[in-house]
Amino acid sequence: MSHSALKSVGIKQIAAAAGISIGTVDRALHNRPGVNPKTRSRVLKIAEKLGYRPNLAARSLKLNRRLRIAIHLPRQIASFFDPLRDGVREAAAAMHSVTVDLTFRTYPHLGQGDRKLLDEDLDREYDGIVMTPGNPSQVESTIRRFTERGTAVVCVASDAPRSTRLASVSVDAAISGSIAAELLGTVLQSEGSIATITGDLNTFDHGEKLRGFAATLATMAPHLTLIPAIETHDSPKKAYRATLALLKRKPRPAGIYISTANSLPVLRAIDENGMLGRVKVVATDLFAELVPLIESAGILATLYQRPYTQGKLAFEMLCRYLVEGIQPEPVTRVAPHIILRSNLPLFLDRLPESPTISTDHNSSL
């Protein structure tokens, strides 16, 4: 097809070729509800055959050059979620074709208050929502209601894979767990036990980390026995007390994998028992308090989940979908970075600043 012909192809031509209405074609191209899957597939094939390209100017005009987007994230674990918010802000600031009304919504921690906040936003007519699902089964019905109303939902930092969300962006959790198991299995050559301290295994990301950890430990370090996972629900008090109890076990675990960024209470308990450096620890993410522990070999390594990148990618793919009609990949997995004492200086500029959570406010960017 010639360049001039390509320019002329629009929704009307696709509707004529498919023998269906313009409205059905529009819904199919932009993945809106109310279209039979077979019809959607046929429309997409015809559009590709005809060389259809979205009219970005018309799309922006249709949206009145303004997007209303809400960001739903927990308050707790600011060392992770504050950089993620910064990634969203950076991506929003780079938008030029449309104005973004950005609303940050916060709730106590994963799985507590998130559904209530989502339910409150059902009638606020947002174009899109970026959220971290704590317990997927508790928010799936609300996500479906958003989708039915034409609001696109992107999950970040974890996933609700059985929901109607548009896409998800997160670290490759299973690979993170596998890396932690390989590191500990390589360092610990004698028989012993390994403990995992996590948040809530109902959270998809936490469950995947444990799955990857257990599978790799069984194959690469069969001399190490995996203790049942300790769920702390990202509560500092629970994490501290659970670690104290863990260290009283006989024999004491030779290694610990902290698969959540809520690692400080765990490390404090280990330090108070004089076991830093003796119990091999792989932590998660990077913040100022971890730096001296990595430098002194108090912990073996930490797995950086790149929260800024996750936030930026999630917001960008949501906006590309809303403005240009570009359907994102259902799942985007970010590769974790292994931070050791040797390469720590390369990551120091990524340390999060002091908490800057903005609660329930709007900003036009």
C-alpha cells in the first residue's frame, strides 16, 4: 500500500471492510468492553492488513487534551513506593500532547484499605488508574467494574493476573527468588537450614518470589533445608518478633532471604543477637540504612527492584494506551539488579530521598 493510501485509512474504511459499525470498530481498536473476542480479533487483523495507524491528533482532541489518572499506592515501605511515585511524576512531567490531572491516593499498607479507596474512586470518572494489588482476590471485582466503565487499570509492583487489568509492570519476582537462592546456596556449602521472611503470600509478587526461591534451592543447593515461609504482612513489629523467634531455633538458620523491602526490623533483630555477618542475609531493595551493612559485609547482597523504573514504565504504557490506542504487553517484567559490596558505588545515586508522600491531591502536569 502506498504512503498516501496508508494516510487515508481510518475507522470508516475498517468498518466497511469488516461489515460492522464504526462504534464497534472503535471499541475493538481501543480494547473497550462490549466487543466479542472474535470480532475484536477480526477487526485488528483487517486494520493491520489495511495499514491503519491511529490518528494521534484526533485521539488527543477526543480526550479534550486532558487525562485524569489516579495513582493508588500504600503509605508503608516508603523506601520502595516513594521512588515509584517519583517515576510516575517524571513520566507525567514529560507528557507534551495532553494535560495530565494526576491524583495520588494512599492507604496504610498492601491489602489494607486499598479496596475501600478503589471503591470510592469508581464514580470519579478517571481515564486510568495505576495501582498495586495487595490481595488480588479482594480487588478483582472492583477492577472489573472500572474496566466496564472504560477506566484502564495498570498494576505496578505486583499483579492481579486473573483480573481485567490492562497490563502489569513489576520486577521479575520468580527470578528474584531464584537469584537469592543461588547466592545463598553458593556461599553456604555445609548442610543447614534457610529461612524466608516475606510480607503476605496472598500478594502475587511475594508468592512468586517464594516459588522461585524454593525451586532453585531444591535444584542448586539440596544440602540446604527450607524452613516454612514467615509472613509478617509488612508489619515492622511482626517482622522483628518473628526474627527473634527464628534466631532461637536450634539449629539456627544459616541464611535468611528477606523478600520484602521491610527488612530493617529483621536486620535489627539479627544485629541485637550478634549474628550480622554470621547468618548470611540476602535483602530486597536499597535505602540508606542498608549501605553500611553491605559495605561491612553484614549482609551478603540486596536485590534492587528498580521502583523508579517500574513507576515510569507503568505510567507511560497507560498513557500510550489512552492517547494513542497502543495496546501494551499484558505483563512487563523488570530485571532485578544484584547489589554487592563490589558494585554498591554504582547504585548510590539511586538512594531514595526522605519520604515525600503526597496524599489525595491533584496536580496538573
